Amino acid sequence: MRRTPATLTAAACAAALALTGCSSAGGGSDGVDVVVTTELIKNWTETVGGGRVNVQTIVPPGGDPHSYEPSPNDAAKVAKAELAFTNHLLLEDHPLIKLFDANVPEDAPNLSLAENAEPYGAKLMPLVENIKLDTVWLGFGVRGATETRSAEIGIRLTDFTGPGQAAMFLTDAFGRPEIYWNTADGLAEDDVITLPPNAHTHVNWTFTEPGVYTLTTAATLTDDGAATDAGTATFTYAVGVNPREVQPGATVLDSGHADLTVDLDSASNGTGGFIVRDDDRGELATDSVVIDVPTKAVEVIPEGEQFAFLGAAGEEIHQLPQAVLGKHVHGEIDPHLWQDVANAKAYVQVIADALIERDPEGRETYEANRDAYMAELDDLDAEVAAAIASIPEANRQLITTHDAFGYLADAYGMQIAGFVVPNPAAEPSAKQVEALTETIADLEVKAVFVEPNLHARASVLRQVAEDQGVEVCTLHGDALPQDAPTYIDMMRQNASALSRCLGGDR
């Protein structure tokens, strides 16, 4: 394999093109072919690799890695990789991770930067669900080790009792229901919800009549082509009846956030397979829990053919809502590490070491580029800290469209006051508007922040800000600015926007 020397100028490359096959930066047969998921990772890789790398990204500029759907052309790109980088920690949607794992050649390193950054000093933070409902927020989760990160865990409804019908579904970002279980049309093999390893998701639960329901589930782990049983469990729901009379002595889930969790480790040991993980109550046995679906959870079935599976429009049902609209599958760790510049430095070191291992002849170039860039990142870290420090302490409240700025807040002394992922196809709910309005008013927030690549998700936040006379400003979370597409530009713009909009002087 030919490699363009790191010192070869663009003019010399052009002059030699016909004889050597040399190509301009960003493509061609010379250099290490690296395929990455996002523009952020591409920027870091090109900065460290210089002329010795050809980097292609799968998620397009301005795209959202949480929801990007890969294409056959993407598979062809990945198949040519000599080195592959993802962020992972479930930042990228699972089909994108499966695309990499299925198509990166066996002899090409395929690295998740976030998982590999901690030994280089990166600080990982848990994702904390802080949306408050007046009913339990009930989802599904998976924990435990799998052979590959492309593994999938299917959770199927296998039995059901109750006075009415039950359904479990997800409302996507455009207000469309994605139905996983619906007892009204009987039980079938396709009554299943699928999750990646160490993930959880939020869903809606509906029941047509008051009374006691039981739902029995079975989990199957599919990993590296093999399918194995991962446990069964029966869950009890008290719908519009006193939950403490259903099963005396049981723990009643009537508030907070809980997941019906497939525990792969206990399943492999033959000790079960399902537990209930509750943010406040800890781990609970499935047969010691009653899930409360109270009368105050009654909702009216909306108009529209897409909701006909619930019954006739205008009829009442009991519903536990998914709380965060749109497909919201994530892990226990916040994947947006780069919002703390110190974590970005760890990413850069992972990338440099991977390039050196793949292309040892380029060690001197990679180390020099890495060291120069690390110095720039040190300067950037100081700039961001100074800009945020200029904001009066009482104003350092951050409200955004997307829960992507926990690391920034933790590193630079801000407080996450709230975030919202609203349904852009529907009017803001009274609860959403009320909660955001109260937060902005109580904290006397000066500005809220939206991300350019998530305009559709910002309707509630923009409406509340307009009603409260609060400025709407821009932050970049998962995607680089289109006018200045580098990580350093992004962080400088973010720091400037925070300072300017929240009363600082930078």
C-alpha cells in the first residue's frame, strides 16, 4: 500500500498524480482508509492523521447520529475501512453500530472511542433521568455482558390476563405509534421489542378497562448468530384499582422512573433473567412489584387512523406515557463526552495510538500532530472556562432541546435546569408547557438553547421562550457548525453563545 509522505505538498501531489496515484486530502487510494460515524470524529482523525489518512464519515454534515438510518452505499464505504471509529455508548442508533460491526473487515481495528477513552483520563458520567411525571415512567432495559456489541435482545409478550386489552408502543418523533405489543389482535411472534446491550428505552402502556392485568414476557439474546433464552417474567398492573390491595406487601411502582430489565448475567447463571430497576428503590424482584396505573392516568384516544389500534377516537383508556417523545434508546452512561474539552483530549490520544498501531511508519507525524493539537485543546479548555466563568453564577442555568450538555455543565460550573424532546407533529401538551414555564420563571432564566440539527424538536421550547420573553440561542451538540466545521470552532461558538446569552462578557 502506498502512503503519501506527510511532508508532500498539494502542488507536488498534483504534479505527480499521473505517475503515483497520489490524491488530494480526503480521498484516494494512498494513506490509511479510515471510516467514522460522525463529522466530529472525522475532524479529530484528520487533524491527527494529516496527509497520511483518508477519512470518510457515514452520518452526513448536520445529521443526527441518534437517528441516522444507514444505506447500502454506507455498507460499501465501511467495507473498505482499514481502521474504523465510532463513538458508541449508544450515541449512534443501533443499526449504525451493526453496520460497522458487520462490514468492517476482520483485520481492521473497529474502535468505540468513548469506551476506550477512560484509560486516557476521560471522565464518564451517568445519564440521570430527571423528567417528573405524576405516574410511574416505565420502560425496558438490558444489562449484562454480550459477546459482541451488535447483539440484540428481543422481549416478547407470551401470555396475558385482564378485563380489557393492553398495548405497549412507542410514539416516534413525528407522532406516529410504533406498536410492539397489542393484545387486541392476539399474541404473535412479532409481539416483540428489541434492544441493544446495556440500553434502555421508554414506551407507552395502555389498558382499555380498569382491573388487574398480568403480562408475561420472554427474552431472547441473539449474539454472533446464536439465539439463547434470557429469562421469563410476569408483571402485574393495577389499572384504576387500589394497587395495595392487589398484592399486599408488594412494592407499588406509582412514581419515578423504572425499567423492566433483562439481566443477562443472572440469566446465564440460571437464576432468572428479569428484574425491575427503579431509580429510587433500587433492584426489585419481578414477583414483588405491582405497577400502578391510576385513574388520573386516564386519557382520550386521539383522532387519526394511526391510533385506531387503541379503540375508537374519543374513548377513554388508562395510559402510562413514555415521557420523552421520539425513539429514545440510550445506555446508562452519557455518550456526549466531548462537551468537556478534557475528554476530547482523551479521544485524540485514542485516535493517535490507533493510527500508530495501524501505520507505525507514520508515528513521528501522528505524535507531532497529536501534541500540537493537544496544546490547542488546552488553550480551548481555558477559553471555554473563562467564558462561562464570566456569566453571573445565578445565570448559569442551561435549558436545551436535547440532553447533550451534562459534561459541559459538570466541567465548567453550570446547572442543567431542563431539556425537552417534544413531538413536532403535535401541539405542546399542557404539562410540557407548564413545566418549562415554571422552570424558566422560577430560575429567571435569561435564554434557552436549541441545536441547529434538531429544529423539529424545539417547538415546545421555542414557544415557551417566546411566551416568557426569553431569548432563544444556539448550541451545537452532536453536529459541527456548518459555517466553521471543526471541534474547536464548535466549542468556541458554544462558549461565546453561553456567555453572550446568559449575561457574561465574552
